[in-house]
Amino acid sequence: MFQIKKSLLSFVFKIAFNISILFFIILFISSPVIFASEDPTIEYTVVKKDCLIKIGERILENPKSWREVAKINRLKDPYIIQPDQRLLIPVRLLKGSPMDGTVTFIKGEVILQRATAGEWIKLKHGDSIKQGDTIKTEAHSTLEITFEDKSVLFMRPDTLLTVNTSEKKGIFAIINRVNLKSGKAISNIKKATGTESRYEITTPSATASVRGTDFRISVDEFLSTRAEVLDGKIMVIALGKGVEVKGGEGTVIKKDTPPISPVRLLEPPVLLDIKSIYKDIPLVFKFKSPEGTKSIRATLTRDEEGKDIIQEAIIKPEEPFSIIGLEDGSYYLISYAIDALGLEGHKSSPVSIKYRANPLPPFIQIKDEDIEIIGKSTDFKWLSVKDAVKYHIQIAKDVEFRNIVVEVKEHISTSFNTGNLDYGDYYFRVCSVARDGYEGGWSNIIKFRLIPPPPSPPLEKPTADKHSVYLK
């Protein structure tokens, strides 16, 4: 009898234990933390004399939504809350007020279509971006929009998007919903104290709910979407399937297909043979690429952030990046490795590039027949160069100018006599010198040869007749 009672008690205990475990699992699955990951929330701290009805009237879009707040927070008695108690409130329930963005950088022609007007207008620095506005960057144009929470949306060339929603939810959150129709948008979210920023970006093939602080979203000509996260994480959803993309990962969503599993982004290429100053056009840059690189995006900009783009190209890993038509000045070179999926990897550190071509190299005036000269000296002439106050001249026995036989660093005129040299082959070059002492690039190298005059012919024995003497 005792044994039966003991077995019965053990059976009841096991049932009770399993029920408690099941309850714990259900509680964990439906906990606010998991719920919050699917439905963005803010944390509200209860103050003295607060009640849910008053909170609803003060901060909720629909005051009656306080009942949903009570349910989410599992309040046994929704009418009793205590000071310093913390409540999770979905951002979607909060009151919202329209929030304008501001154009903080613009290059080239960027046009805007207001939600209230059909015509396109040109944007300029300092203009406001409002809810419902559609913006288009033309070729070689870029735009930066900064919102109240200091989050930044950067549009690359040939990008079209609409700011569907831009609003502030009380003092708690910033909501931005953007429809990216084509091109590439880059966002950097800097969290303001006490404010949480939420981005939702829709494309023709996917929706990205963003919790990342630094990410890129692009749409190509086939309406495929690419998402690259540099910091934080985003949730990308297409055809009912969602994938979480973390910092250092990317995903691709082709039209009418779910997103692929996230893949690691490539490390940036390494710029080879960096010079302290570049003088010659074209500028030629070569890279060492990480394994898996199918192409490289190389960008020359005026700023370290890569907004003021001067020239850009997509090149093969072994192909050089060449630049022509550049003004003297300081620039930055930024590069990205692109994998077989078309995902751009991490941005390289900006490399400072200093370029100065002026004063230009002199143009030497010489004819082909002047390259071989009889005698021990010759003259060179060149056209006068703007901004040059003097010239630096070198004559060497080798084309690399390691064995220099004549060097003059402060020659004033535009002509030069070599002086007496031994017979043989030589190389000549000249560069312009500016007033501040800066030397431009070297001229073309002229190879010349000094040869002795031919020997005098022997005199034959003279002959004569009655009237003349003949010398031969």
C-alpha cells in the first residue's frame, strides 16, 4: 500500500514538474524580449500619479491602446502601476509627428518631387525633405540627408527613392520608412540619448527592417536587392521568409525569390606602391585583392567619407584604376572588393592622394635628324611653361638617369647648351620649377648621340697643264 502511494505521488510530481516546465517555455517564447524583436518597443518608466489611461492619452496614437500595453506587460491589474516601474510599449502605438530631414551634402544635379506637387524641382544644400517626397540623383550626383536623430541617409548616383514616413514618436523614437526603387542608399544611424531610431526600407523584391547602425541597400537593373551590414543587424524579408543579417554580412534577394543565407563580406583591397605625391597623368593605381574578389569598386573623392566623388570605376582585380583630367590638389582613394554575388565588402581606409601637375613638363622642340649630332656639344630648346620661373636639367649616360653627367637645377632660359661632352650616347630631360620651388613632372626623355666629324680625305698628287693646277 505504501509503495502504491509513493508511486502515485511520484507520478503526480512528474506531471506537475512537466507542466511547470511547459509553462516556463511558453512564458519564455512569449516574453517581451522576443516580442520586442518582432515588434519594436520603447521602455517607459512610470512616474508618480501615472496610470495606463493617462499614459495612453499622453503618448499613444490611439488612447484606448493602453489595454494592449497592459496585455503586453502582463499586468495582473491594469489599473495599478508603481513609480519607477518599466513598461514596454510598441513604437507603432506611439503618437507620431512629421519630422523633416535636411540636405547636408549635395553634389551635381539632384531633383525632388513633393508629395503635394507633381513637378520636379532642383534640390540645394539646406533644403528640407518631407514625408512623401521622392528624390532622384542623376549620374555623377550624390546626396546626404540628415534627420533629427542625427541618422544619415546617403544616396549614390542614379538612385531613386521615396521617403514614405519620417516622424518622431513622442520623445522616444524616430521612424523612417523609405521605398528604394533603384540605385544604392547607404545609411548610418547615430543614436541620440533616449531616442531609438527605426528604419524600414522596401525595394521591389524585399523589405529590410533595420536595427543596424551602418548598412547599404541597393537595387540593380534586374530588381535584385542587395543588403550589406557593416555594423548592427537588419532583418530582410521576401516571400514570407526572413533572414537576419549581422555586421560583416550581406544577402541577395532576387525578384520573386526569398533571401539567401547571409554570407561574409570581403575585406577591402590593398593599394600598392603609394607615392608621396603624384605628378604624371594618367594616375595609375593597382591593388592587391582578397581571395574571392570578382571585381573592385575604386573611388577617388575629395573627402575621407567618400561623398564628394571625383571619379569612380568598377575594375577587374588585376586591372589598374586610371585617372585623367585631374586638377592639382589633395584627394582620397577608397576601394571595395566585390564578390561573385555582387556584394560589396568592407570599405578600405581612405588613402591620401596628393596630385600636382603644374607647372607642366616642358615640350622639347627637336627633329629626328637632330638626334645624331656631329661634334662634342649640342643645343636643346623647349616652349615656355606657364607658372614656371626656372628649369631643372639633367643629362645622363643611361635612360634611368642613375649615371648623371650634367645637372643644372636653376636654369632660367628655354634653351640649353650641353657644353663639351665625350663622344657617345646620352639622355636629356628637363622639368619646370614653380616659384615656390616645386618641381613638376619630367619632360619626355630625348636620346641623342655625339659623333666625331668624318676624317679628311687624303690629298692626291697635284697635276698641272699650261694654264691650271688640279688638286684632288
